[in-house]
Amino acid sequence: LEGLARMLEWGHVCPTAPESVGSFPFSETVDPFIMEETPHVFFAGNCLSFDSQLIHGPDGQTTRAVCVPAFSETGIAVMVNLDSLECSTIYFEGEEVLEDA
């Protein structure tokens, strides 16, 4: 979550591109990774476990940051209510579905 919070603070989705992350070359005047607006939901997939936090920006923005674990390894799906930004998980085990609020 700390990495997501820093990217929101910096307003940049990929602050190390293109030096350490392969990306399409772009001109020095245009950076496609800059966030023009603060998103309501900001997530990263393939995390080790589920985690979530509301992050408040300096201008009153609120963003739900979510770490989504690899479904193939954990059987966990994440749901976000876009009206309230509340977050919950659903666990899939074999034929069963277990909900966790």
C-alpha cells in the first residue's frame, strides 16, 4: 500500500520509467504516466495478500488504494463499492464461495 500511496502523492503511475521499467519512448514534454486527476480507486494486482486503505489528498480527494492478491494462488476476489469506496473480499474454494466483508 505504501507504494500506491507514494504514486498518488507524486501523481505518477510509473515514476521509474523508462530507466528501470520497459516503456514506449515518449517526448520530454509529454509523459503518459502522469495522473491528470486523482482516481477514486487505485489498485495493484498480483500482491502477496489483500490490503486496502483510504488515502486522503491535500485538496480533499479520497482514493481507495487496494492490493489485490493473485487469484490463481489465493482464490480471493476483491470488490469495491464505487459509491461508498468500501472494500470487501470473496473467497473461492473448490465449489464453495465464502464471503468476507
